[in-house]
Amino acid sequence: MGIYINPGNEGFRIITNDIYVDKTGLIDYVNSTIDTPRRLTCFSRPRRFGKSFAAKMLSAYYDKSCDSRALFEGLEIAGKASFEKGLNRYDVIYLDITRFISRANTKGDDLVRDMQSAVIEELRTTFPGSVREGETYLPDALSEITEKNGNKFIVIIDEWDALFREAKDNDALQKEYVQLLRGLFKGGFSTDRTIAAAYMTGILPIKKYGTQSALTDFREFTMTKPARLAEYVGFTEQEVKKLCEDHGLEFEQMSAWYDGYSFSSVQHVYSPNSVMSAVYNGEFGNYWTQSETYESLKGYISMNFDGLKDSVIAMLGGRRQKVDTLYFQNDMTSLTNKDHVLTLLIHLGYLFYDQEKGEVGIPNLEGGYSFRLAVRDAGWEKIADALMDADDLLEATLRGDCAAVEKALEEIHMAKSSVLKYNDENSLACAIYIAYYTAERFYEIFRELPSGKGFADVVFIPRRNTNKPAILVELKYDESADAAIRQIHEKRYDGDLKKYFGNLLLVGINYDRKTKKHDCVIEKV
């Protein structure tokens, strides 16, 4: 067993020794690509979404230097027809690019050459007499081994894009790295003979130059187009329900905190690291910022291309935003408009993406907390203050303190009106959503929920095992809060809700465009 060549199965063994969610079905897909034109796979997704776990799993399965049968027995792949196809049958080259970056010199200019040198040195040890003296080019070294011994390789590259993230201003190094990857995977006779299959994983899709991918032969699966690999992006709802049942956790709370990524074939995808942190700790919370600073998010949203600030505040207010992901260059430096930034935030996991509608939004409570922290330090003080005061506003509403509610809404109005037109039909509802932002810990919040003889403006439905009342909010302009309450009764907005919840608060809110004042009436049912 080596460091880069046939590293064994200990990494996967350690993973399965703990609480393990079975994702071995991914092996069946990779098996289907071996020695086919589809044999090159790049599967990108955010940090904390199990990329390295999958890479170690694949390495343990294919590595011919070890016996991994016992590790995979009882898991999904063992029941697949392809199970025997690749089980410990290949020489594996496993490259963790972050490992090489951590060893590089200050500038990192020799990183690509040093990486090839380290791998070639180990190839010489593993295949004595197969690599000619003085060979410094990794693709040629692999061809020489295949020519002499007939070996084909499975190449697994973890954090393939780390160099683009860590050396994002070093164009020369990036181009040298891309040329190496092209040499390994460019197709044609040499690659066909030496590479049985390749699997790359990272955060970013493959770098574009203009509109063309730098590595055209790879089949890509991304956060905008995961296709048939969508169930392996993160944890599915069924997997999370099982974890909650096994460890005595409330599923609805788990869903509120970590669900929110949705694809055409899999409607509910959860952030794996956060789910497992909740399982280990026995409580829910924001585990995202413990593994990655929000400083990068703050930097991106502060760019404010094309009204990006307006879009962020609208998303904090529960509204989706249109995005065009097509022209993103798949790096962190070629950002020249709002769509570029929003697309990058999709790949980083801060936003979910609705492929059918071409829309983005904040996925869950955890993502919302990251935005709250970023907004606080991005110079958006008034919005940040309103978000930080959301807990107090909810408590004021629950105790029927109309004066406190009116004061809080006027403050969020002042903050919001500086960046969005407050008098449009959606703006007041957006302000309400921001003002009650942290209520999502206890409620599912709906805009324009069908109820009675019309649509209730904003409805707060308690999560299961939450001892709080439902809240139904009706909004008015230039009328009165009493008129809002009357409309709730006349159109029976509360009729359907009372079938399910014993306690209910009716909240009428009116905004006077002349005086710029709010008035509020709260009625307990």
C-alpha cells in the first residue's frame, strides 16, 4: 500500500466504523462507466457534502492491494449486479490536491511538477523497472507502465479544484495544472489504454475558458445539474428520517435546519456534515460556520453587482431570485455580474437552485444564519439589526404587544426602503418575513397560503412538538389593522387552520403610505 498508488481501504474502514449512511450506490454508477466513453466523471458539490468520503469509498472498492469484500457486504453495492466487476481489481491512483498544496513552497510555482515527481517516484517503487529513468511527465509514466505490464488505472482526484481556489491569482500555475489533466484525460489512444475510469470531485465545476470546458471529455454532475447522481449530492429525506428515528431527534427540526436543496429527481437533499453534527451532539444549530468562515460569503455579497444587495435582502425576505448560470466561468475570480456571484453561491452551498424555474433562494435555517452573519459585517447595519431583533419581535407578537410589533416593523421598513421599493405588493410581506426571520426554528412560514375564500398573506404553522400558536397575518395599505382582521373573518382565512391547531393568533398590520406608520392589531383565538 502506498500514499498515492493503491492506498488501501483504511480510510473507508474508519468511516464505516462510525454512524454510516450508505452511499455505495455511487460505485454502481462508476462501474457502469469503466472502459466506456463515459469513463471520466467529475462530481462537484459544496464543502461538508461528503466528497472525500466518496473518494475514499471508491478507492477502497477498486484498490487491488487490499481485500475490501467484508467492508462492502451488507451495503447497497453488494446487492448490485456490478459488485464483482471492480472489487479490488484495479491499480488506483489517489490524489488529494490539498495535500500537495499544503506541501508547496510559498508561491507554489513548482506544485504541479512536485506532484508529478512524487507520484512517479512511487510508481517506480510499485512497478520496478517499468518507468524509464529521467521521466518527469506523469501521463507518459502511466503509458510506460501499461506498455510493460498491461495495467489499467482507476484515477481518483479529491478536491481537484483546490488549486483554482488556493492559487486563484496564479494563472500560469493554473494553466500548467490544466495541461497535466489534459495529458491524463484528453482521450485518444494513450488515455484509452491507461485509464479504465476516473472520478474527480471538488467544489467547482470544471474551469471554462470562454464557453468551452477545459476538460471536454468529462461527464459533469454539479449543483446546478446533478442529473442521475442527485441522490449522492447529500443525504436524502429517507436517510435523514432513519437517522432521526435511530437517534431520537425531531425530524421536522432537522428538516428546517438542514433541508432545502432540491433537484428534479430528488426533492429533498440535506447537508450531510450538519446532519451528522446534530446527530453526534444531540441538538440542532448552525454547524456551517464551525467548518467554514462566513468571510468569503461577506466578500461576495458586498460586491453588489447589478443590485446584488437587493437580491440578497429579497431572499432573506423569503423571495426567490432569477439567475442565469450559463456563463459562469467556474472560478472565484471571473465575477463580473450578479448572475456570476449567485451561481458561485449555488456551488458553495449557500443557495439552492431550482433548475426548472431558473431561481435561487436561501435553503434553510443554517444557510440563513450564515447570511445573517455576513450581512452584519457587510455594512448593512439596519437590516442586520432587524434580523438580530427577530426573536424579540416573535415574543412581542405572542404576548400581544402591538406597540412593540409596530416599532419593530417601522425599523425594518426604514432599513429595507433604502434598497427596495417598499410600496410594491410584495415588499411589505418581504419585510414581515425578515422581521420574523428566526421564527423558522418554530414555524413553517408560508406566503399567500390558500385558505378559506382566498389567500392568507403570511401564515406561521407551528412545527410538530412546538407549543406555540399558529399565526395568521393579513396586510393592508392605507386602511387599518382592524380592516385586516375583519378580512380574515369575512374570508374565513382561519377556517382551515383551526382544523389543525387549537391556538391561533390573528395579526392585522396596516401601513400608511403618507405617514409611513404601521398599526397592528392582534387577536387571540
